[in-house]
Amino acid sequence: MLNYAGSIQPQMAPRSLALALLANNVLPPAFEGPFRYAELGCGTGVTLAALAAVYPEADFLGIDFMPGHIAEARHLAAEAGLENVRF
């Protein structure tokens, strides 16, 4: 497996995505209260784990092609005690 440097991608945060939608005259979904969020190509899950910690009322799903990335992401979520993120 290739070595993958996981890092937080702030542009993937719900508020950043909402701003990009508004800039393109598209009304974003409400991120108040419960919501669902999926990321294709989540890598080792660093961004999703951070988002899951910031938005405990939301449900997060991370999908990646590399089984090793998913294993690392699951380990990270378990170590952080996050119950609102699945990989």
C-alpha cells in the first residue's frame, strides 16, 4: 500500500460547501440539527473524524477504494470515541 499522508481538508466542511453553493446561486441544505454527510474518497478519515467531532448531531459516512485507508479511519474513529461516523 502506498503511504498516505492524511490531513484535514477544511474545504470539505459543511459551512465551506454551503458557501460554495451560495456563490453559485444554489441554496445549501440546512446544517442546523441532524443531517447526513458522505465523503467519497475519504482516505484515512481525518477530515470526517474532525467533522464528526464538531457536529455530534450529524451522521457521517466515509467511502474509500483502499481497504488500508478504511482500516486506519476506523481505528481513528474508535480511538476518538466517535459513534456518529462509519467507514
